[in-house]
Amino acid sequence: MEISKSSKKVVVLTELEQKRKSVGQLQMKLESYLCEPQTHSGFVKKENLRTNINQAATKTDSLLAILKMNDISIHESINDVERQIEELYDLEQDVALYVLNR
């Protein structure tokens, strides 16, 4: 039974690490000259996205650090993991909409 808990933790950690990498890619995309806003509302939206991306990166890093501790069970933090993955997905959608609408 311990093996299945351990392997589930590895799967969750891997997925969360991939999402963290995608946050880094979102940061780079948002800083690209192709994403420069043309209007005041565009600047506001870009700044809000930048803030949200930085907060998501910090939360994800913290969650990863907690989960990598050997004495922490994935079951103790599964709700936090699911919420974080959902937040990162929403953030990816927001950046995609920003890029399309700028």
C-alpha cells in the first residue's frame, strides 16, 4: 500500500512541476514584445496578469516544497494541489485571451 501512495505522490509532484514550468513560460510570453499593450486597459490587464502569474509561481513553489518533504502525505494536501492546478489552468486561459485580444 505504501508503494501506491508514494507513486501517486510522484505523479502529483510531476504534474505540479510541469505546471510550474508552464507558469515560467507564461511569464516569458507576457514579457515578449509581441504582447506589448496598445491601450491603457491593456497595460492594466497586463500588469494584473503579471501579478497573478507571480503569485501563482510563489504558491506553486511553496506547495512543491511542502509536498517534497518526506513526512508529508499527498492526501493531506490533495485539495491544495487540485486548487493550484485549477488556478494555473485558469491563468493559462487568461494569458491566451490577453494575447488574442491585444
